[in-house]
Amino acid sequence: MACGQQEIQSQQKIAKKQAGQKKKQGHDQKATAKATLIYTCTVCRTQMPDPKTFKQHFESKRPKSLLSPELTDVQA
């Protein structure tokens, strides 16, 4: 009977240890946010997450500059 109880306690101890490690790791929000910023303005180096936002930025901040080829077919 002792072996069964020891096995249960061992499993609980392992589960508690794994839960503590998951909490310790946490979630890196900065890295996730940085990975979503794909488009970069060639003039001011501002990063944007999608082509629609990038085109809006380009049209409002750089009206005299030539539109980037990747933005010509994007609907704003």
C-alpha cells in the first residue's frame, strides 16, 4: 500500500514543480509584439503590423514621396 501512496505523492510533486517552472518562464510580450511588426517605413523607420496601416502612414506622413511598390495594390 505504501508504494501506491508514494507514487501519488511523487506525481503531485512533479506536477507542482512543472507548474512552478511555467510560471517562472512567463510570457514574453515584447518579443511577441516585435515579431508582429513586419512593415518598416524607409524614411522614419517606424514599424507597422499590416500593409493597410503602412499605406495610411505613408500617405499621411510622406505625401511627396513615391509610394513603395509593395503598397501599390493595397486597399486603404
